[in-house]
Amino acid sequence: MHAPRATSRDVARLAGVAQSTVSYVLAGKGSISPATRERVRRAAEQLDYRPNLAARAMRTRRTGRVAAVMGLPAYDPAAMLAGASAAAQAAGYVMDVLHVDGSVETRSERVLELARSGQFEGVLSFTPLLPAVVEHAPSGVPVVVSETFDDDMHAAGDLVDASPVATFVEQLAALGHTRFLHVAGPSQYASAAARREAYLATVERLGLTSLGVVEGDWSGRAGLDAIRSLPDDAPPLAVIASNDLVAVGVMRGAAERGWSVPGDVSVTGWDNAAVGPYLTPSLTTVDTDRAEAGRRAMRQLVAALSQEPPPHGLPPLTTVVWRESTAPPADRSARP
């Protein structure tokens, strides 16, 4: 049997407010404080509450629908769209996903058509648009552009936060590492450029030795070739890889050369790939909460629909996941 569907009364009980407050929040009406609105939306999201949109449309002549516009990103956007949909649902909306491609002018024209169609109460674009789109959107139908991707649909905004690279270098230095190598991603990616900059700045700030920055292509082969190119006396060494696949290539290269991981070579990745915990050793990496990125983007649109300021002062989307591939360097001089 399926669990009974949550009601607005359940949402009110969890949020600690009156049932009428829930109705006002989900309808975008009333002088409800931002904190209370957020509490109600989080309760609705937690309970998977779905309002009766047909009844609301009859009462208010509103569609109860918002559009999320996505281009063709370099990776699967499913988690991000799922997060956006959950946030929309918690605020009392159903989210439709539409994919657009082409030039920024073509995308902008399409989004304006959606905003003017009368089908949606607001539009959230995950693809960059011309600034005029927001200005020319019809009154009462906000268009919000999330700074999630650049014009090539590569990660941008909060998704390129490179602070975990500084954390890696700082912590590995505290463990006793003094020699580092960075296997970077392609320089045309904002994320790769930010990680390279963070690596170089942190190594310089701490007075550490860098064996270089090797630009790769996000592939395991890039990590393998980088390790093969090192001199025999490179270890003990800490390698900051641009993603988990590159890190696996680094680990393979170390094994080929008879270097232990993490004794001779500590390795970090990025992306928290599903295989990471099951490698030997398990891989230290960075998890990026893409679902939360989608939720935050949709909450910007919900705030615009409610004529409230957007959320601010939010924590980073990234979390460092420490595993077995990083450790203090082994004492090579003590070996026979």
C-alpha cells in the first residue's frame, strides 16, 4: 500500500504554522516573513507535498507551472533538474523542462516566447541569455537566469568553486607532504582554470615544491601519462588530479612504476564517482551537490514570484571526502 498523500494540514503541522499560512505561501500571497515562507517550503519539500493545481487554477486563474530551460551540458543534468523540481514542488508549482540549443540570441528568443505564452508563471534558465530577456519579460512572469553554466554549457558560478583544492594542499602539507603535482583539466573550462589557480596560489603561499601543472583532457590517460613523465626520484609526492578518472590514471601510473598509493604518492580526485569508495585504495575526492545547485536556482525564481529577495549567504556546494588514497608520506630512506 502507498503511504497517504501529504496534505496542507501536514505541512502546516511540520512547519509550525497555520494551514492558511501554508495556502498563502504556496499561492505567493500575504505578508508572510521570508523565514516563515522558507520554513513552509522546506516542510512541503520534506513531505513531498503536491498541491491540487487544478483546484488552484480554478480559484486563481494561475497555471501553477514554471519552466526550467536547459541547454546541452557536458554532463548529465538529472540531479540538478531533480533538485529544481523538488524546490518548485515545495513552493506549490509543477516544473516543465525544456531543452534549447543554438546561439544566445536563439535561446533568448525561445525563452521570451515561453514567458509570453501564458503557460508558465515564471521561467528559470540554466543557459545564459541576453540581458534584455529579463527586462522584456512580461509583467508578472519573471525570468531568472541561473549562473550555473557558461555559454558553452560548461560549469560556472558556484559549480566552479575551487576552494577544496586549497584544502587538499593544506591538509596534505600538514601530513608532511612538500612536493606536489597538479594534473589539470583543459584550460578552456572555468572549473579547470579555477582549480589550477587555487593549486598554484596555495603551493606558493605555503612555500611548497610544485613539480608542475600538466594540462590534461579529463581522461584517465592524462593521469597515467603525467605519472609516466616524472623523474624516478619524484616521490614522496601528492597529486591533485582534476577529476576522479584522471586520479585513477595517476594511481595506475604509480602502480606501473612500483610506487605505493598512498605511501609514495597521495592522490586526490574530484566528482565523487560511484566507483571511488570501492577502489583499492579508496579515492579521496570532492562531492558537488548538484541537486542543491538546482534547488537554489529554483528558489531564486520562487523568490521572484513572491517578490522576495533571493536566498543569500549559502554554504558551498562542495564537500571534501577524505578516503584511503591520501596519507602521510612514507619514509623512503628507511627502505632496504
